[in-house]
Amino acid sequence: MFRSGHVFYDLRELLGSPKLLLPLLLLAGFFVFFFSFQFIYIFALLYGAIFAARALIGRRCPKCDGPLQESGAERDKTNAFVMHILWRCPRDGYEEKEDIKGGSGLFGAD
């Protein structure tokens, strides 16, 4: 399941996979609707733990499992509401680009 030397990258991908999150959501719905509303707290804590684990692991390089660092950001030339963030691995130079869509920015609100 986990490739040797890529444990953190594979674990982060697994924790964000819809194949894990959707069945867990269906199971939570089953327990909440058929047994007790009290189960919502257990599943909320479980989802919180999953997202916290993903945040603690952070972005990882798929080649060497090293942490990716933000190397720069720039606005899109054609759309002012889109920002491109460049992530780079300091070990092997792998780069990936993340597109973030923002709001209008009117009066500091996004």
C-alpha cells in the first residue's frame, strides 16, 4: 500500500481520498439517522483528526517524499481573481503549481 520511502506522501493522499471520506460519511449518516444523533460528535472528531493529520503532514514531493516549500506566487495575467502558487522540493527540484481563486478583494474582503 505504501511505497518504501514515500510513507508521508502516500498517507496524505490516502487521508484525502474520496474512497475513504465518502464511505466514512455514509457510515456516519447511517449511525446518526438510525441509532443516535450523539454519533455525530464521534464522526466530527474523526473527520477533524483526518484533516489535522493532513495539515501536519503538509505538501510532499511525489518523487522523494520531501516537504515542498513555497517558492513564489504570481497573479494570472488573464484573470485577476486567480493566483498561482509555486511549490518546489529543495531535494530534487520537483515543482508543482497550485491555482487559487479569490474573491473581488473589495474593502479587504475575499
